[in-house]
Amino acid sequence: MPAPHKIVILGGGTGGTLTANRLHKHYGDDAHITVVDVDDHHVYQPGFIFVPFGLAEPERLVRSRSAQLRPGIHFILGAVDRVETAESRVLLEDGTALGYDVLVIASGVRLIPEETEGLTGPGWNETAFTFYTLEGATALRDALASWDGGRFVVDVVDMPIKCPVAPLELAFLADWYFTDRGIRDRVEIVYATPLDGAFTKPIASKTLGGLLEEKGILLETEFAAGEVDGTAGLLKSWDEREIPYDILATVPLHGGAEYVERSPGLGDELGFVPADPHTMQAR
């Protein structure tokens, strides 16, 4: 009887979990499936955007990763040191070596707000927040609850980002939230993007740009954020433009998993894995 295929999945988020469960359903005992992640906290990230406005409870967005996996799927708590593609194996930081026939990289991205000068300095999680983490979304919720007006700026530092429409969704939800609280006339909402329009695709950008104008949300295009002055409440671009803010909701720089950078030939300089757009197979 042939040995079962060894499938290793790096990442137990939504992508890794769905992939593991579907592969197990398809192959059954013909595949030995292992999922690796550094913790056992499966966080439902699409819920982050609702937390600042009291539409989702943070604790309800977190579950056990292992509990989301079908019985028979092996779950390992551990950090990945590197992938050795030539040897078809994954090395964990504790020295464990996992051989594979098929490797699925589902590690997602890491946020690197510290790469933007001043962003994590004075005012971080007090007047400047990212709603791309549960901690940041919760801190933004607490700040907005007692806020009675001023300038609310939503900014995308740079592309690419996961869920490109989320910043726009936040701006629209903010418009609803401040209207519902009866303070919309005391709030100026600004949407700043490094793109030349409101969204990545021309048709969507034209439509969504019109919605921003309809709702009285100011649009600042081709704004490449390079620095945050948390003391003065200023968002500064590389071309020396400035956007004052009272509350800043930012989408920070994204990078790939750190182990990708340590794995020869696996990723690019940003830690992302280049893939065929039609098959998602690594090049």
C-alpha cells in the first residue's frame, strides 16, 4: 500500500484552514495533512472593520485554530525558520524538520507600521490606529466612543494590501456611524490613497469616487505617506504634502512572512512568494 501524500500547510488562518479541510475531505486517508502556525488563535479578520463602530465584539472574532480543522488533520504549534525547497522540507525554529510532497504557503502578510517614520511613536493607539489588527480596531472603537468631532483621516500607506476595498468600507462606515450619532456635521472625513483614484480598477474607482463625493468625504489621491507626526497630528507625504488629523485610521505597509525572506529562492525582497496568477503555483 503506497504511503499517503505529505501535505504541509504553513498558516492556520482562513486560507490555510479552508485548504486543509477541503484537501482532507477530498483525499481522506490518502493524504497526511499538517498545518503549522505560531499560535492557536484563529482570528476572523473580516470582522475587524466592524469593531470600531460597535458592530462586532472583539472576543467573538477569535477561536481555536485546531478546533476549526477536521479530525485527522495534524496541527503543530511552532514558528517556521525557513523552507528548503530543494530538499522539500520545512524547518521549524525548534529544530523540527517536516518533509513534504506538496507545500501550501498560507501565511498571509505581516503589518510593518514601524517602517513609516513616526507612525508607532507618540499617539499610536491613542490618536493614530490601524484597524487591520484586532488590538488596533478595539483601540479605535474606544477612542471613537467618546469623540465628539474633528478631522477623521483614513489612509493607505502603500500598495499592495490585503482586502483593498476595506479602507473605503471603513470611510463609508464612519460616515454612517457619525451620522447615526448625530455628529456628522462636526466631522470632516478624508480618504487618502497612494493611487490616482479611489480604488484599483478604473470602473470601480469612478463609481466609488462618486460615492465619496456624495457623502461629503474628501479624496486625496497620489498621497504616498512617508511620515506621521503624532504630536502635531500631521500625516506627511514623500512629496511634502500634509494632511492634519485628529484621528488617523491607517493601513500600514505590508510584508510577507519573515521566514520567506530566510528561504533561498522562495520569495521576493518584500517577503512575498511570486506565483502564477492562473494557478497560484509558486514560480
